[in-house]
Amino acid sequence: MSTTLKARIADMFDEQGCDINQGKSDKDRKKGCSKQLLPGAAAGGCAFDRAKIALQPIADVVHLVHGPIACEGNSWDNWHSGSSGPQIYRTGFTTEINELDVIYGGEKRLFKSIREVLEKYDPPAVFVYQTCVPALVGDDIEAVCKRATEMFGKPIIPINAPGFASTKNLGNKLGAEALLDYVIGTREPAFTTPCDINIIGEYNLVGELWKVKPLLDALGIRILATIAGDRRYNDIASAHRAKVNMMVCSKSMINLATKMQQRWGIAYFEGSFYGIGDMSDSLRQIAKLLIQQGAPADLLDRTERLIEVEEALAYQRIAEFKQRLSGKHVLLYTGGVSLPLGVKTAKRWALRLSLWVPDHGQCH
């Protein structure tokens, strides 16, 4: 593992926005959050896999994997992150390094691959992902990407997150660091509004973002960028002009939210769009923070009126399900933890976990 990558990982383990870190003593905080993995260790999953999952929904760029062909067969496509336009992100690109590349190095092959995808697809940018084998060999993808950027006049972004670097969760953060280093702040939006927000850790899985956006549109709140569901490269590059960041997905990119606050003064909060109560709370939080940043003072009042209408509609829609679930025991699979719940808890969570499906007519 390179010295630069080690230093970056050590910096991310000292995360000021993490509740656990905040509760530690200064001495314990310096020790970091966990023991870093060694090459060959499998515990904790693959950092590359998660970095690619986090960035793959940027729909108009080429995502090029530098490594053996098997590394491109990672799990991102199982998520089915939806795009309202470009589909190039659904194409797998890999340098497919072989035994000779292991002996002589794969940097020339990587450079040729970058040139080929630019000539064939003309994307606004190419994201290059480091994997275990070329990282162990010593391929310097940062140097290759820098040279390719100078040669071809388009941003070639290195994502230095080989699988052995650390856990899957840290792979999210390494992907976020690449955005901070090479993408965010490099473009200006065509225009800005007092109600521009970013949503961090939102991947538009099976189009979930499209269910939430009409509510924000009804309030005049513009999503400047999501990171990274149904998003374009230029949206991400201009994300530093947002007034508020909302962070979802269990702190997977907490470093992005905290560092954007430090660099550009963008306030952030942690929220969720899953469940009636969480949806309402998140809309209130967005409105309050935007008002603090200069949005119209009546935004919160309009938000409360919208919440009242939509909550009534949502409870009406789930009434028949509530009746059918009354007195039943349920098992909820949350994507990582399964919990058998009692009757009272089941009824409570049946309401909280009901996916919000807004009626667009009610929003307007």
C-alpha cells in the first residue's frame, strides 16, 4: 500500500463528524477506528467494490476498472441504480491486465485504455479504479491519470481504493475523497438559487429519488447534485455551490459532508426519506437550514402545509395494510440486520418503514 494511501486512510479514521469519535478521549481518537487490513486479508470486504458502487450512478462518465477482468464483475449492477438519461454507466470497462502486465507493469495498458474509451464514447470524464493486483505491482494510476488529463484535455479521475486497502465502508469514503480532490469545485453551475441542496449517499435505487423529488419541487427546493444517483459529471463538479447538504445512507460518506462544510461552509444534517416520520422530519430540517442560509422565510410554513396534506394521504393509503398486519408477527430484513419483532413494535415499524410514494397532484 502506498504511503499516500496510508496517510489518506489514517486521516479518514480521525473523522470529526462521527458520533463515536466525538465520544472518545484525545488519546483513543488518535488510535483510529479500526485495525487496517493487510494485503490478502478478506475480513470486511473489498474497498474497491464499495468505491465503485458509490460512484457508478454518475451516469454520463466512463467507469474504467484497472485490474483483472474478474474485478469488473463486482456487485454494483445488482442495485439497479436508475438514470433518466445516459446509459454509459451500465457498460463495464476494464483494462483486463494479464501476467505480462504483472511482470512489466500495467501503466501503458491503462493509458491506451483511457485513450480508447475517449475516442469511442467521448464522455465528459473517465473514472479510473485501482484494484489489488496493479496496486501490489506498483502501478501509479494518479500519474497516468494526470498525464492523460493533460494529453486529452478531459478530466481523468483516479479512484485509489484497492480491495485490500480496508473495509467496504472505507471504500465509500475513498470514493468521496476522490470527488473532493478532483471533481467538486471544478465547475460552476449555470445558475444558483437560495434553495439549492445536495443529497449525499443517495443512489436512486430502482428510482427511489424520483419518488422524493416531486415533494422538493413543490417547495421550490432544487437538487443541485445527488452523490451519486441519476447524476451527471458537471452536477457533481458544481456541488460546492449548494446551500445545504443532506446526508443519507448511514454515514457512508460523512467525510464528504464534513469537508464540504469546512471548505465551502455548506451546512449538513443526517436524515432519511424512508418512513412517514423520517420524511417529514427531513423536509423540516431542509427548510430550517435553507432559511438560515437566506431562503424565503415562508419556506417552513409551506413545508408544514405540504407535510399535513401528504401525511394524511399516506396514512389513508396504508390503512388497509395496517388492518391486515394487526396482531401479526413480522420479520424485517433491513439490508444488513434481520430482527424478529413483537406485535407492538411490528405495528409501529410497519408505519415507519412504509415507503413514501407521493401523489404528484397533491404536491402542486
